[in-house]
Amino acid sequence: MIFYHNTDTSVPIAELKVDTVTISSAEDMLDIIGDVSYTGCSRLIIHAGSLSGEFFDLRTGVAGEILQKFSNYRIRLAVVGDFSNLTSRSWRDFIRESNRGKSVCFMSSVDEAVSALIK
């Protein structure tokens, strides 16, 4: 289920509700991107709980494949969750670099995600 946020800037932001789907591959994400794009939305919030465990293991390449789709389709993504359990240096670096960019960010709350996506 996708929920659409109303923002003061009239920038539509879609949010994939928690526990409605588990995303485990780039193909799973393409279906969601297609649904969101069809409505003219170019920003999406996904909760970390909707991503499979493979996403959080950088060695699998799943995170890279999934996040590349957002760059390819010019959809901005915010992943919302508690990332304190990701203690590896590579993940900390990955999150820090993502948050510096414009395509993907990792936030601890939906409010933070909305704020980041409307900038």
C-alpha cells in the first residue's frame, strides 16, 4: 500500500507502508517504482523493515542494484529506520555518502525523510 504525503511545497511524496511488501531484489523495486512513477511522483519513502536482510549485507550487491534503479529512473528515495545496528565501517560510510547526495538518504523518522526529500 502506498500513501501520499501532502507537503507545503506541493512536492508529492509516496510512502510504502511498513509490512505491506518485502523488497528483496531490484525487480521487486522496479514494480514499486513503476507504480509510483505512474502517478507522477518522483520521491519515495521506504521503511527499512520492508527491505530484506540481503539489502543490509553490502557483499550481496542487492543494495547497490536496488539503489541504482532510483538513480536510473530519477526517483529520490529516503529509507527510514534505526540504522544503529549497522556498525560496519562500510555501512557507516555508505550512509554518510548517501546522505550527502541528492538521490538516496537514510533517515530515522518519516518527518526527517519528508524534509530531506523536499529540499
